[in-house]
Amino acid sequence: MNRAERLRRCYFNKPVDRPAVYSRTSFPKDDPSYDQLKAYLLTHTELKQGWSASSLEIGLPTETRTEPYSEDFERRITVLHTPKGPLESSFLSSLKGLPGMHETYFLKTREDAEKYLSLPLPELRENISEFFAAETQVGDRGIVDVRVGINPGGFTATLFGTETFALMSVTNRDILHALCQKQMTILTNRLKFLIGKNVGPFFSMLGEEYIAPPLHSSDDFYDFNVKYNRPIIDLIHNAGGRIHIHCHGSVKKVFQGFIDMGADVLHPFEPPPMGDITASEAKEFARDKLCLEGNIQIHRMYEATAKDVRQETEALILDAFDDSKGLIVSTTASPYIRGLGEACFPQYKAMIDTVVNWRG
């Protein structure tokens, strides 16, 4: 069984010879300490060649400027022009390769939301050659992951920021639904175009974690995630495709929601303190319904020993692969600490080798 077929069978929840093994690859930029790990992932793991579907769309009418903020950060201000007036956000961007942070968001009030709703639906470009080039490039080593984008609920939350969105969900819930509906229309239009061009069958979406426990209730998860995800996922399933959902947080409380929306692969599924679900519990929820992707905590690659990670990987497989299907072993996030690629390599190698050599 080659790597592409193994990953395909995982997405379609069919038996495989061993679990697949994969890592997200948003490495620190321009960091040669990760070169050895990158090479090992390329040679030994199931690959997902990402392709962003949003690249088809002509961008929104924006302009950006930068200004000094501190010796470590600069402020990046983006102005979005709408038919009803401008919207502005600001982002503090690190000058030293560290994560940045939002300072303000595009939407702060109901009136801002109405400005955003006045924007026309985006136009689509015709060029999809990069997708087919990616298929050729990945070959039998993996699949092309068509990144649909942020789901409607999560996208709406990012327009407001976490705190304001939570408040608006109490005071102005109707306008949030209008924004979700608009984004759902954008994504379904995007997907209809792609499916009509034979793009697929493997898709991914993220953003559900913005409206999940512990910040939001299970009712909110269904009202903003399941409700608007389902039509998008139905389009994919009706075309014979499969979808991967990425969602951190306390997923045990809303696990049935992922099944109800039609998710085919879920990443990650975290035990306390990061989440609320063990691997064996996740398997009982997911059995014969969806594939689990995870679940070695990323900090273990930097703080544990290779022996520790090997034991944790073996335990994960025993807990979540008893039926010989439905498991892609993975870390919970991409490698992220600048300069420590060589330090985390033995732990990554232990995880990968344990899976590759599994003969359960």
C-alpha cells in the first residue's frame, strides 16, 4: 500500500495496513535548523500538498500601510473599502520572527457589520492549473489538500475578534447569522466552481474552534458551525469528496456536532489540560463515522524524550486503531519554536518510526 492509497483509505474510513502518519508543516520562516526534519517528513510520512481554493478569488478592495510600534513589532493597518464606507483593522507584526497579534478588528459594531454585508460577492478566476500541478508533484506519496478556507462561523468570529463576537452573539445574533450566510454563499460558490472543474476529492476547512467550548456553548456550536458547515460539506460529499476539519478546544462536548455536520477527518482530539477527551473516548465517538488525526501534543516534541514519544505513540495506536482504520498519527500543531529543529528531530523521528514499523 503506497502512501497516497493509505491516506485515501483513511479519509474514506477504510481498513489500512497501519495508521498513516503526518505532520502539519508551518515551520518557522527561514529556519535551517528544521531542514533535517523536513527531509525526513518528505521521505517517510504521508504527505498533504496544500492548495488554497481562496487563491481563485479576486481580492477585496483593501489598502495596507505600516508604521512603527516598538523595537520588536510594527503596526500593519489594513483599510477595507465597502459601498457603505471603510473598515479598518490593525495587526502587530513581529520584526523578529515571532507570532503577531491583532490589535483591532474590521468589525466592532452592528453598523460595521452592515458595511461588510454591502460588499459584492467575489469574482472567481479561471486558472486552476496549480491544483493539477500539485497532484503531479505529490504523486503516490500523498494527496492534494484543497483548502476551502475558514468556515462561515469562524470567519465571522475573526471579523469581530473573540470578545466582541461573544458579546454580539447575545446582543445582535441576527447580524451574525447574516454574515455567516454570506460567507456560506461565498464558500458554496467556490466549491461549485471547483467541483465543476474536477478539483478534489480531498478538502479541508478550519475555524470551528472560534465557536466551541469552553468559550461558547454547545448550542452556539450547532447554531454557527453545524448549521452553516452542513450545506458546504453536503456539496463535497455529493461530489464524492471528503473533508478534513481542524478544531482545537474541548471537543468532547460537541463531538456529535462534527459527526452531524459530516466531517470525515478531525484534527486534533486533545486530553486535559489542552482539551477534554482521551484517545479511547474519541475512538468510541468516531468509530465507523470519521477518521481521527492526532494526537501527540506538539510541546512533547520539544520537552519529552524520544522514548517518551515512542511510548505515547504506541499507546495512541492501541487506543484508536483497534479496528485497523480511522487513525492518522500526527502532532497537534506544526513545529513552531525557532532554532530548535534539531532538538525536536529525535522525538519526531520516534513518532514516525513507531508508526511506519507498526505491525499490530
